[in-house]
Amino acid sequence: MNKDLNLSIETLIQQHSIILFMKGDKYSPKCNFSKQAIDILDKFNIEYYTINLLNDNPLRDAIKIYSQWPTIPQLYINQKFIGGIDIINHLYKTFKLHEILEVHINS
């Protein structure tokens, strides 16, 4: 993987305690899976940052290699990869995402 892209990803993850790599942005998601992720995150009273990968193919490819996860969106909390939409949905439905975010808020 391109070292500059890898460094860019690491910097973004370090700068934003909750970051979602997605298609579109939080105000205008451009795919159903990204919209689902935004809908879940918006249920919590938290600030989070989004990165639009639609017009940045090199970054979109690089994040998949970086996380070793083949799909978008991808959620990171406190520099830890949480997962894609299937995992986000599962964590939300089982209240595990609530626990992860509670730890984040209290740290």
C-alpha cells in the first residue's frame, strides 16, 4: 500500500475519535449501507467525523487494505476498527455499540 495513503489514514483516525469512512457524508449519504450507519450514529448524542470515499478511489482502496475489511462504510472509535455495516447493526441491536460509545464518552 502507498505509504502516504497509509499515513493519511492513520492521521485521520488519530485526529477524530469517531470516524466513519463512507460513500457520501453525514448530511448526504450516497448508498444505503452508509445511510444505515449514519442513522445509527445519529441516534446517539455524539460528534463524529465522516470521510467521503466516493471521489477518492485510491483512499477507498487503501482503507480496505488498512482495515483488512472489503466493504464500505467502516467505523473507527478511539483508533480501533469497529467494522462495517453488518457489525455496526449487530452491535447496535445487541446494545454493544452503546457500551463502546459509553466507554468512549467517559474516557
